Amino acid sequence: MPDNDVAPQPIIQTVGVDKSFGDVQALRSISLEIEQGMFFTLVGPSGCGKTTLLRVMAGFEQPTTGHVIIDGKHVAGVPANKRPTNMVFQNYAVFPHLNVGDNIAYGLRSKKMAEDLIRRKVSEALEMVGLSGYEARPSHALSGGQRQRVALARALVLKPKVLLLDEPLSALDKKLREQMQSELRHLQRNVGITFILVTHDQEEALTMSDRIAVMFSGEIAQVDSPATLYQRPCSRAVAEFVGFMNFLDVRKLDTDSGRVEIEGLGTVEIGPRQAPGGFDGEIVAGVRPELFTILFDGEPTAERLCTGRITELQYFGDMTYYEAKLDGIDRTVTISMRNTSGREVLEVGAKARIGWSPESLLILS
């Protein structure tokens, strides 16, 4: 009988992968495990190495040192077209001289499949991406979202074990991009194939992923679930990249007990879980905008209270983002408030009572 306590084997591993281009080191000792059936995202600023890592997995680049294992097999020297992976590129790479059906059939024909089997597989792939009946449509007559679906169908029709996606939504407008994010996640759940996405858009990563790796300068800074990454970033760099965070200066009073003084907020005791890097070195206190609360008349007092004045605001309909200068310090903080029925929107210059909780703070370096 199978042992239910045995951890599932990763579908793809990188072990100590370095990659250099001349004097430029693009990847530095990348060791990563990605489980079967996961939607995994590599995120980071431009030039951090995420696309290079994806291309190493795909076989378009060979690591300088280290190795890649896919489905338990070392793939050193195995070319891209012989690996159990397929890749969707940023520009989709849809062949303009072929119609939709022939685009999707291209890889199947290279494998010398029978035409009746090819037609059936193309039809199934089109249904999978919501383009049934588009076989004869010229490629130049497709919208951006339709081209993206054709590229996905062409990759999925070969039934890869891992689908690699290099910023496939970056060319779409905001509304279509959000729609395709939802469709891509739904598609991944339905087909059960491991998806590895590269994006520089942290919101895209948070909404689509099971797990996320944040990269800086060729290294992985943190790998976690979206919720953990947002709520418990391991460093100031990760906190700044994933979402927005306010930072306030800290004076250490008693690091053994976790007692610190935070500018504008006063003395607080911080638990070990709120200080992932400890209290050594240059540290700051981080607070997400939604964890500050503006208290309006009649609302109950928060656990802790400070005061300030509104210096700027941005109204988004469902939310208002305030900039507030805290009394006693020369610093502003960002506060996000949901616009509920009957709640006023404060004007610039208005005084504000601002509630917060010590549990909302993170000590980061």
C-alpha cells in the first residue's frame, strides 16, 4: 500500500544553478523545488534573473554550474524540444501565415501524427481555451486575448508536464489582463498541469499563484504562499516589492523582550514572529496601509491610537487611499479605507484619529 506520509516528489528542481553571461552573473546558486500540479510564479524587478531561470528550465539556456531535474530525470544537455515542457512567450509567437487550426497543429504535425488525430486534438485544445469553431480564423484577425489563447492551446495540445509562461499577459490592456488572469488560473486547475509563470507584476503573482518565489539580483529572497509572502515578508526588500508598506524608524529599548520605540507610535513589545530577521542591524517597523484605520465619529476606539492630518488622498470608488502626516514626526503614512455606506471621505487638511494594533507591525531589516 502507498505510504500517505511520503511527501510528493517535485515535478521540477533546480539544484545550485548559476548562470553567467560573460562577466554578468544572472543566476546565483538557485535551488528550488516545484510540486506537481502547482501554479508557481517567479516575480521580481526587471533584470533580477527570473526569465533566465525560466529559460534554463526550458532548455533554451544551459546553466554554468548546477543542474535541472524534471520529473525525476536530469536534463543536462537535453534540448528544449526533447524536454517534457512547453513555453508560451511574451509575444505569443503565433505564426501569422497560418490560421488558428494550423498554428495549434504545428507541433503535432512535426511528430508525424495522423491527420484525423490532429484534428481531434486541435478541436479539444480550442474547446479548452474557449475558442471552439475558430480553426479556420486567420491569425491576423485575432484580438490580443485570442492570440494569447491560441498560444496556450498550441502549448497545451502537446500535453507537457510543465507549462512555462514568460509574461504572457504583459501586452494586454488592464481589463483584458485581469480577465485573462482569471481564465488562466481556471484553465490550470482544470488541466492539472504545473504552470510556472514569470511576471514583474506583484498583484498578478498574488492573485494567480499557489506559491511565489521573489527574486533580486539573481537570487531567491523568499518562497512562500501569497498570503504568507504578503503578511510575513522576510525582509524590507520583499515587503517593498510585494504590495505597499509603510516604514517607520525604530529605536531598540530591550531586544531580549522585544520592546522597541517606534516613531509616531510609541513604545511597543514585539513578538518573535513579528521580527523574522531578529533585532540586529538597521531595522524599521513596517505596517500595511489597510492595518491603519481612520476612526470616524461614533466608531469604537482602536487598541492603539495616534493622530495626524490628511495631506493627500486618492479616491478609487470602493477605496480611498490617504496620506496622513503623524503628529510629532516629519513623516507621512499611507492608509487605505473601504468606502462603506455613510462613511465620509475626509478632505485634505482634515484632522484624523488613526487606530492601529501592535500585532500589525513587522520589524524588518
